[in-house]
Amino acid sequence: MFKVLKFRFCIGLFCLAAIPFTKAQQLSPLKNKVYYSVEDALTENLQARQLNLRDQELLHIPNNVELLEQLQFLNLMRNDITFCSEALFNLSNLETLNLKLNGITVLPDNIGNLKKLIHLNISANKLKSLPNTIGNLKDLKVLYLSLNALTTLPTSIGQCKNLTDLDLQNNHISYLPSSFKELQNLKLLDLSHNQLYELDNSWIASAQLERLNLEDNVLNWLPESFGNLTGLKTLNLSNNQLKVLPESLVHCEQLELLILSNNKLTHLPKHLNRLKSLSTLTALHNNFSEKEKQRIKNALPNCNVYF
């Protein structure tokens, strides 16, 4: 089984250890050996599957990497790469690609050639947009795009129907395309530290979603469709402009952690007692009356409530 780093509200620095990597891969012979230079791999094993070029002060992706046609795992994290060379997109067997902490400004259309990609990390670069060809990555399950300068996502993102983990924190996203609702397999979604001001009713209706972070946006209302997120366990809405929450929120009966701090709320939904799984409610710095605070505590007798 792969060991995958569990998603939290702040995913933090994505390191090599965060990429699925089995003990069997570490211990097995030449077939699964990890190489640390293209030259070593070409000399010893043209069938190399794993190449780790992390922290090597590379200015560009080596052109001869395309000769490693069986490559499945490529880590280029924390280099000085500013563009993606054509050679990268000839690696048709690539499943995991880590480009985090470089200076990449444009992701070429050719990214769509990597049709076997499952894990893609482009966090902490300088991307302002994504190409429409991102929708060609039908097998993609994990996509990390935090710490860029994205303002939205292409409509084609809805074609990445196998996505389970999507990290978009710390961008400039102000709206999401309507196709976002097609991501029905999402379990972990981080949109914190963006500029979202509204979410329409068609936004998302995935009963698979377990963790949702919308912290530090400019949301002033939420759609009733939030009640469709029946699998939700963790929800962070802190640091927004919310004055009211949708009554449908009480349909999220698996909710365990709800963070509402630093909003403008004066009351919470009527039937809070339906949230029987809720163990922690943090609602600091809102506008609740003492009467409303007491009502909330009475409705949630088994929940740790913080005002």
C-alpha cells in the first residue's frame, strides 16, 4: 500500500516523502532503484523508473531525461527551473511529477501529453494560469497548486474526474468555473488564502468530500448546496465575511470539526442538534449574543465549543 501524506488545513512544504513511495521500491533491486542523476541512470539502467533531482540547482530540465522512457517518478523539487523543456513531456509513462519550489511561470500545453500522471505537484512557482490541456490528465488523483498566482482554473479541470486531493491555497482565485462541480471524487480540497467572494449553488455537490478549507477568503454567504456535502468531516470557514450560514449545513451529519472564527455571524442554523458527530466548534470573534451562545451549547452537549 502507498503511504500518502494526510491532508491538513495547511499542507505545508511538500517533500519527497509526501509522494507515494513504498518500502518495496526502496529495497528492491535495480529495477526500482532511485537515481540521482540522469547520467547515472543512462549508464546503469535505461529502464530506470525513479529519478530524484531535488536540490541540485538546476536551471533547466536535462534534455537527455527523455531517453529514460520507462521513468515513472521524477522529483525536480527546489531547483531554479523557470520553464519546462520539451524533453519532460516525452516521458509518457510518468506517474509522479514534483516541480515544487522552482520559478516556473508557464505550464505548457504539452502537460496534457503526460496522460499517466497520477500525482502532480507544481506548488510554490509563479503560475498565473493553467492550460486547458490539464483536462487530458484523466488519471490524475493528486494536484498541488498552492503558492502560485492563479486567479481561476480552466473549464477543462472538470475533466479530471479522478481527482481526490486538490490544493489551491495561497493563490489569487476569485471564482471557480461551473465545471468544478464535475469533480465528484474530491475528498480533500484546500482553497484557503484566496479571494473567493461567492460560491454559487452549482459549485460542488460531492458526497465524497471529507475536508474542505475555505479559510481567509472574502465570502459573505454560502449556497444551500452545502447541505449536499454529506461526507464532510472537517470544515474551516474562518476569516471570511459570513453573516449567516445555510440551514442545510445541518445535513452534514458526519461533521467532526467546524471552524467559524473571525466572521460576522450572529446565529447558527436552528437544528444544530443534528450534528451529533461534531466534537469541536470554534467560533471565536463573531457577533453572537449570550443567549445564542447558550442555545448553541445546549444543542451540542457533547461538543467542545469555543467562543
